[in-house]
Amino acid sequence: MVEYSRTDRQVLTSEQRKAKDAERRADAEQAMREHRAAQKAFHENRERLRALRLAREANALGKTDRTIAGPLAPPRS
């Protein structure tokens, strides 16, 4: 039978705990920044694709780009 002792675990000093906590906090903040950037890119791409799909559907129904893009859109030649 193998015996395990609790002395195998390293005891951290106050400074080491603070440094480890600061590192964890920095890692978490970086992960959140990356997550937000990925979410923003996803939503922008989804909106772009949605606009393209709506324009394609409108053209298939015989509407002009002017009705899709609004009154300030240049006329299609």
C-alpha cells in the first residue's frame, strides 16, 4: 500500500500567493479581451452576411437596392 503525505504540497509565501493571484487575474483579463474581440468579429460578420442575404432576397423579388439601403443610396446603374 502506498502512503501519501501532505508534505508533498509546496506551501506558498504571502508574496508568492499575491504574485500567483496577479498572474491569474492578468490571464483572465486577457482571456476576456480575446473573447470580446472574437464575439465582436462574429457579430460583425453575421450582420454583413445578413445584409448580403437580404439584398439577394430583395433582388430576387424584383426590388431595387435603393429600398434595401435606404433613401441615401446611390441609384444602381
